[in-house]
Amino acid sequence: MAGNAQFAGAPRRSSAAVHALHSARHQTLARNHVRQFYNAGMSSSAEILVLYYSRDGATAEIARHVCRGVESVPDISARLRTVPPVVTEIESPAKPVPASGAPYASIADLRETSGLILGSPTRFGNMAAPLKHFLDGTSALWLDGTLAGKPAAVFTSTQTQHGGQETTLLSMMLPLLHHGMFIVGLPYTERALTTTRAGGSPYGASHVAGHQSALALAEEEKTLAQALGRRVAELALKLRRVDRPAPS
């Protein structure tokens, strides 16, 4: 009883003071939660989607060097994907999984990527139909702005030096611009761009494959393909940091 009387006679905190203490505690917990979420998000590896179509293997070889450039940047990785050939109604449909090489791309790959690098051989100065067909099916991403504000770049391969490389690169940029992506090119600070006697352009990486794709990639072509991948990866990381500012 004496103990109870002593407790009963003790001064009691007002409800306002108790509420303020609880409020301060909740604010501290909330800040800690935000910091944990931020740190977890920044520590997770970003991915750059390298998406290409290749018939004779030349464009696929550039894609592999682009991936090496991407993965030379810490905290980011490359996701290599291709697209199936376009078939007519009288032919059998494309297999869901290619017999060899990279898996086929899906819309989910585009939703999950932090950047996009497209590659295609030239078809009369334009991108090949299979890649165009895939891009034509991305209207849902355009409507919700999934790709807006993300970096993108392009690469190509032709049989001859003047087989339409630059027009093909420019044509691949058009749907990326409609999606609101930031286009990344190759500046002349890349020394290989001034010394190359084969492929390479300010608009993107390229390769002169020769008849039946008999020519291997020149060293300058490899260097520029890797530089393109590296530049997109570096910009993707910078944009992620801007989108996720550190909480105070």
C-alpha cells in the first residue's frame, strides 16, 4: 500500500509530453527505415540490357564487347538478350528458346533494366525487321514512361564501309527518343574513333564485317564497343544516384 501511495503521489507526465516522446521515437525509426531502404537499393546491382539481332554472328560479337564495357564499371552488370527472326504465317513459329546464344528478350527485361543498348545489322540503311518488330510491341512501356530518363545507345554491323552504318544507328535512336531515353554516343575523346580504319562512329559502335561476315572485329572496333558499354553504365549509375538522393 505504501508503495502504491508513493507511486500514486508521484508526478505524472502530461499526455502531450508522452505523445511528443512517442512521436520523436517514431520519427527516428522512420528515418532509420528510410536509410536502410536507401542503402539496400543502392547496393543492389543495376543492369544494362544489351539487346541485339544477329544473323551471321557479327552483331552478336559486338554485343559481347559492349557487355564487357558495361561490366568494367563497378556495381553494374550486363543482361544480354536477342530477338527471334520474323516468320511468315506459312512457316512454323519461332522456338520459345533459341538453340544457342543469348535468350530471347521479353518486355520484363525492359522494365527491369537501368539502361538499354540496341544492336542490329543494317537492312537497306535501317535496322533489321526482327528488332523493329520487338520495339513495335513496347507501346505499354511508352504509355507508362518506363524507359523515360534512362540511358540508351546503339551499335550495328555492315558488310561494307559505306553500307549504311550511320543511317542504321540513327534509325535505332528514333524509338528510344520516343520513349524519352537519354542517347549516349561516342565522343572524339575516345582515341580509337580518330584512328579506326574500319567501324566506329560518334553515333555508336559499328563493325565492317566484309563478305559473309568474314572479317573479325578490328582492335579499334572492340575498343569503341567496350567504350560505348562503359559510358552507358556510368551514366546509369549517376542517374540512379540522382533519383535516390541520400536522406537527411
